[in-house]
Amino acid sequence: MGTVISLDRVTKVYQAGETQVHALRGVSLTVHDGELLAIMGQSGSGKSTLMNILGFLDQPTSGTYLFNGVDTRRLSRTQLAHIRGQGIGFVFQGFNLLNRTTALENVELPLIYRRVPTKERHALAKETLALVGLAGREHHTPGELSGGQQQRVAIARAIVTDPKLVLADEPTGNLDSAMGGEIMRLLTRLNRERGLTIVMVTHESDIAAFAEREVLFRDGRIASDRRTREAHG
């Protein structure tokens, strides 16, 4: 089994005026191909800082981050941006869809950046929307879709490039519990059927229960890292 993420003694220190904030204090974490991992912890525990580092939106103060075996310290900003665009899909609490464009066009965006030809792009986006249960909704704008459907569009956009890793930050945070459960069943299915590696931040223990592994952060450190029962769906 390959290793997608390998963190070794990663720290992150921010300067906030006169004081130093230690957001991460020597975090070591390994995530293998095909894992579905939930990261939990109170506000300020370090989980958001970790997600920013995993997605190359921030860099560690010290320590090592290997992504797919590559030491990210040795990469330029351009190379990091390339890996982010090619190898990582992002799903956010607020969906982050373009309001005036259709579901199909939203899903096509990452393919446009990759210069995928128009015909192939349309076909891939349509196929991915069908995969997340939105066949027939390709030409609806976000305003014409429910919150759950909008998050399905966002998931389709995240996986259309077949990334090595999906980072989901509170993916059910804006949804009611029934819709949140639906979204988690979808992510679980994608994890199982496509072998998608998913790292998800959540505050909710019933959402974390869908993952096969739960990592709890406290004060910038990993307080516990445990395998839960087999992910249910």
C-alpha cells in the first residue's frame, strides 16, 4: 500500500504581534492510499493549520512533509501549485461554486486549467456528475440546486481530475443531518469504489463515525489516532 501523506515532526509557528502562536507542535502522521480519515479537535487545536499545510496553502516552520513520496521542502512555489492543481481535490464547507455558471461548467473548471480539450472535458464532467447522483442536473446553476446537491457538484469538481488526495474541510457543516449523512455515504462510496484517499476535518462525531480512522488534535498535537470500526455506508 502506497503512502500519500507522510508528516515527520511538523511544527507551525505564527507571529501574532508580540507573541508567537504554536499552531502545530511536532506532528507526525502517515496516511496511506485509499484511507478515509477524520480529523477532529476544538477550534484552535491545529486541525485547520494542518489542512492548509497538506493542501500546500501554507508551509511548515520545521519538519518534513512528503506528498506521494516527494519531499515538498525541495519544491518551488510553482511546483507546489502544480501538485496542488494536479494531485489534490478540495471540498469546502461553503461549496465555493461559481453562482452564475451551471453545474457542468463548475465541474469543468479544473479541466480547463489542465487544458483538456472541450469535447473530452464535457464528457468527463458529465460522467462525474452522474457518479455523484446528479445526472440530468448538468445545466442547473447553484441557485437552482439544494445545499446537498451543491455539495455534490463541489465533490464532482474535486474528483474530476482523479486526484491522489481529497481534502474535505467540514464538508457537511452547512447541511442538515439527513443531508450530511447523504454526503458522507457518497464520500464513503467514492472511497470504497474508486480507492479515493480522503482526509476530512469535522466537529461532528456522527460524521467522523463514517471514517475508518479518527485523529484527534489538542493544542497543536495529536492526542489520539485510532482505527474505528469498518466505515459504514
